[in-house]
Amino acid sequence: MPQSLDRHSVNTATLGYQMPIGETIDAIARAGFGGIAPWRREVEGGDIDVIARRIRDAGLRVSGYCRSTYIPGTSREAWAANVEDNRRALRDAARLGAECFVLVVGGLPEGSRDMPDARRQVQDGVADLLAEAATLGVPLALEPLHPMYAADRACVNTIRQALDLCTLLDPARTSHLGIAIDVYHTWWDPELPEAIMRAGREGRILAYHVNDWLVPTSDLLMDRGLPGEGVIDLDAIGSLVCDAGYRGLTEVEVFSHRVWRRPPDRILADCVASIIQGPPTCLQDVR
Ligand code: ZN
């Protein structure tokens, strides 16, 4: 089956933030991709409406806006400030036309060993943001992170845990709350097939991120592989996500000091090559 680049999006982190956002938008469009997922560091402080227009004019969708400020805080005031920061970012996501706002929820606040408390703070924070998400029409995508990040990045660590939180906070399945499935964080999960099918049944899959797990991995954050370079069965997981009914873009998201040594156009060419050689995506868009 032929690969369709326009069914893929590029997370700008993949390019290592080597260029201003305007040039990044143009380069991604020029390479033939159908979408972009920008980061707040590239957008905040700029003219968001100008950036949004440039993305639209380039013919790109915004598969997601990255990402939330960590929600747990050392005090109620710190928690509230984090939530407020996310509310602002969510409004920017709406102006960008983002298809979701990615929630990397945060781990333990400094000095804490209380994981249940961190998870309660996340639950309260997401509940708080949900009304705003509904008003703005930008769904919140909880991204479960590999458990190795539970202390410092995200205390939501499996698809099942993320879905349980969705059920708790949004029992009516309003479409304003769902999950981002990233193969780097979820490929190891023995419950992965059931979890992905459940996510589809419950209408929660908002984003699908691809990359690869290298063996050995030299850096747990900054040594991801391009799709196809590692041990993740992208064909199998992609089929599950497709069978679960997801018809959005497949987002290439690679944090890698090794890849970032290459110029952006070379990285994009390498992404194109990895997609063309890779598993088929769900070509039928029923959005
Ligand atoms: Zn991701």
C-alpha cells in the first residue's frame, strides 16, 4: 500500500528547534507533510495569529499543541498557577487551530514522595481545564508517559490509567477529553492491544505519535530513534490504532541529540524515508 505523507504530521521537536517557527512551517510543508505539532517555546512571545495563518496558508493541519505545564505543585497556590498557565496555553491552542492540547501532566512536586497526591492534583487540574477545553473546542489529550518518567515528567503512565481518568472526569464522553498514544511510552505494555481497542471504543484517541526505541538507549529522554530504527513493532501498533478507529494524523515525534546534529531538511528527508519504508497508515479520513 502506498504511503501517504499528507497523513503524517511532524512534531517540531523532531527538528531540534534549529529554525524560527515560520521557516519550520515552510520546511515541513515543502517536504510534503500534512501537519505540524508546534511547541509553546516556539509560539509564545510571537504573534500567534500570524503563526496560525502561516500554518493554514502552508496547507498544514495542527495535529497537536505541545504541551502542558506540569500540573502538580508544592502548594495549592503553585497548583493553581500551573493550571492557569495551562488555561492560557489552551487559548493559544485554539487560536492555532490545534486538534488537541497535549497534556504531559507532571510528576512529583519538588521534595515530595507522595505519588497518590500528585495524581490527585493531576485529576483536579484536568477537571479544572475541561470546561475551558469544551468552550474553546480544543480537546485535552492526556499523554501517558513511560513509567521511567513518573517522578519528574508524568504520573500518568499507561493507556489504561489515562482512560480511567477520562472516564472519571468525562463520563459522558463529550469528545473534549482523550489521550495521545505515543509508541515510545506504550510499546512495552502487556495490555497494549486491549488498551488501544478500549480507547477506540470509548472514542478517546486524539493523537498518535511515532518514533522508535533503540537498543541500547544511551539517554532516556534524548535518544529516540526515527520510525523503523529500533525494536518497536510499528506495523502492529499502527494496525491496532487504525482498527480502533483512529483516522487522525500520524505524528513523527523524535527527541534525539543524534538526529538533531543533522540540518532540518536532512531530518525531514530522513523522516520521509522512514515513512515510505514503514507500515501503512489509515488512509481513509473520516474526520
Ligand atoms: Zn508524544
